[in-house]
Amino acid sequence: MISISMKAWKIIIVSIILIQFFNSCAKDRGNYVYENINELEIVDMNGDDLNGKSYSYSYGGEIRFKPQVSGTLSGEDLSRLAICWLKGRDTVSNTLELSIASEMLGVGTHSFVLHVLDRQTTITYAKQIYIYVIAGIVNGTYLLTATNQGESVLSVIGSKESDFFRHFRQFGEVTLGNKPIRVQIIPFPQWSVHITTSEGDCPIVALDLYTYLPILRYTKFGSVISGEPLQPTYMELFTYRDRLPGIVLMDGKCRYAAFGKVGPIINSEDPLNYDFGQKSVIVSKLSGLGNIFSANFVGGFDQRNERIRIFGNELYEGGVQVYDEVFNPDDTKGHSYVAAAELLNVKEWQAHWRFLTRKGQVFYLHNITFKANNRPEEAQVIVTKGIPEMEGAANFIVYDKYWYFSRGRAIYRCSANTLDVSLVLTLPNDNSGDIVAWNFDLVLSNVSKKIGIATFDENSAKPKKGSFYLYDIATASFEKQERNKIDKAVSIDIL
């Protein structure tokens, strides 16, 4: 009899068990179907996984974004796939290509989610991307326009010959209100563009000049600290101040504004109950005269009392200062307001305010001199004359000691001291209507080089009845002539 050790028995038993295990696996293998699963790869045009990626597009064009989808088994065959692009809960496309007008989105960042369902595997893939719509225009002309329904539209065209108009109503979460009033560019320190409208949830908004995204808002409810809704008729900024303060005109009364808040009425206890109308206001801006002058005086033509008024800043004076004693009320009795401007007498280093008024067919030029401590101390009428060219004139601007104004399709100028008139330019005879707004380019080099001009033809059959011209002062020629490209302009600023 053969004797087997315990160690040998253990080896035999383990071998038998292993043989039985592999035999059972071999028999059972035919009972299963082994298949490769179709796995999808979704990448952008550069072959990168698009989940969480941002893609930039310029405002004014069509946004087209088409990722690449391939399967490990299906290849590029999309017939078995169900595709859906979502923005929030809204379906914007059922094709692989996302196509949407940038104007529908507005400037800012917008999130989209691509859902891809493989109908055979019932597996859904989700990829989130961010579309960044940028304005892309800094140097150019900014026109605040009104549609036929009174809606405010910011129309912008770059300075290059190939640039075209882009039209904006939406800026991030802010939609421009109705009844546009003014657009103002502040080049530094903020590099911003300010838009004032009379109506809307946000009547005054400041935008970053590079992205057109809001950086400061004055909301209709909550901005006026005395509780009234904000419904401005005009706003004048104190240029080059880092707080971006200004004067807001409401119901003919002036209020200081800064940091998104509008203060109480300036000189609210005025016994004459002044009324500066819609926009007959002027503020002190000359920073070279020091803080005692810049941003610390406000004036205007009091339409109720037919007289010029100037108020001093209570923050510097310990209370509102009223300078009625400087003026003779008889000098403006029966007058209406035409324009006002600020000048600097370099020789004497004094500020002067000029008011242009009219009575009947006669125009009157008033000079106010700020003397000791930069306070108004003297007012006098320096010119009285009839000026036929000013009949029906509008859009008065003072530049380089000249009054400039538009009438019909021409721009004139007259000396700020004598009111002697001469013709500056006439628009081409192209039946585009009369001038409704114009301005010089922003003077960063102390010498204006361009004039932007907007016209409007009420009888035009075109969808847009407004036209734009850019005039080069050095060559006395028109660089741009954009016929029927804008709505009716109410304000222009050029950088």
C-alpha cells in the first residue's frame, strides 16, 4: 500500500478544486454576450474638452459654436444621438451647432449646457460652456439715440474705416430706459461711459469702456435718498473726478449725485422756488483752479424768475451759498435761456461763466467772473445783438473761446466775446435731414481733431431714419458718411 503524506494530500485536494473551478467557468462562458460600449468624446474646435471652458465673441455678430462629437464605435455618425442646447431652462437649439445673435444675449457672460443622449446606450453627456460677449470698441463715436417708440439705444462705431455700427440696449442685467437724455465718456481714471435716460428701472448707468458691463447704477427706486423715484431730465458729470460725481436735474431742481446715490435738493429752501427747466444748468469743472472751485458751484437760468442763479457747495461753505446779489434781475427780465459755458482766463487765471439768452430777436451775452477765492463777484451784459444765423439754432458748444452751434445742415461758430458769426461746415446735399446732435471729439491732447454729426429725416422710408458723419478738421473732409444707419440721435460723445 502506498503511503501518502499530509502535505501531498493537501496538494492533491487543491488541484482537484482548481480543475473543477476552471471547468465550470469554461462551461458557463457561453451563457454571456460580451460587447464594447459606445463612449462619446465631446471636444471643441481645438480638440479640448469643452466642459467649463469660456469662448469670446464680439457684440454685433452671429455667435456660432460647433463642438466635435465622436464615439468609440459610432465614429462621427450622429444619427443615434439626441442633441439639445439649454440656456437656463430654455432650449435654444436641437442641433450640434449653437447659433444665436449676440444682440439677443447682450454684453456679458452667458452659460449654455450641451446635452447629448446616445439612444442605444441611453447614456446622456452634459457639457457646460460660457459665451463671453464683448463690446470691443473703445476709440470711436458713441451716439445715444431714440427709436420711434422712445426706446434708448446706444449706437457705437469705431474709428477705423472698416468699422460698422453696433447697437446696444442691454448691458449685462441692465436694460436702457426710455426717453434718452445724454451719453458722456469719462476717459480717466475709470475709462467709463455714462448713459442718462428719463425712464426705466436704471435711469443712470456707468459702463466699463472696454467691456460695456455696468460699474455704477442709479436705480429708479432707492437711489434718491429723500425717497422720490429717480426721473432725471439732465445730468452733468464733474469730469476727471475719481468719485464720478455730478449734478442731476429733476423737476427743475439740482441735486448732487455720487456712488449711485442722489442727494437732496440743492437750496431746497429757496424763497424764489427756482426752476432750471429741463437742462439749463452749468457746473464748475476747471480743476486747475483747485478744489475750492472744481465741482463746488452750480448755476442755471431760473425760468420761473427769469434770472441767472448760482449756488455754492454747502460742504465747503458751511451751508448753501446763494449769489443773487451778483446779478441785476432787470438784465434778464423777459429772457429765455439759450446756452451756458465755462471759460478760463489764462492771463488772470480766473474762471468765467457765459450765459447766452434771448429776448425777441435779440441775443444777450452775460459774463460772470469768479474773482477772490474763486467765487462769483461780477456779472455784466457784454454783447447785445440780433443774429439771424442763430434763429432756430441748437446744440451750442463752447470750444477754444468760440460758441459753436448747428442750424439746418450747417455748423457755425461765433466769438465767445463778440458773437460775430462765421460758417464752419455744411453737410453734403444728400437729403438725410437736419442736424439733431453733434460734438467734438474728447480733447485729450488739447486739440480737437474730429467732429461727429448726426442728422434725422422724418420723411425717410428707411427702417432707420438717422445718418452719421465724421468730419476731419485738419483736412476739412468727411471721413465717414453713414446714411440711414441709426435712430434719432439726442447726444454724441467721441473718444
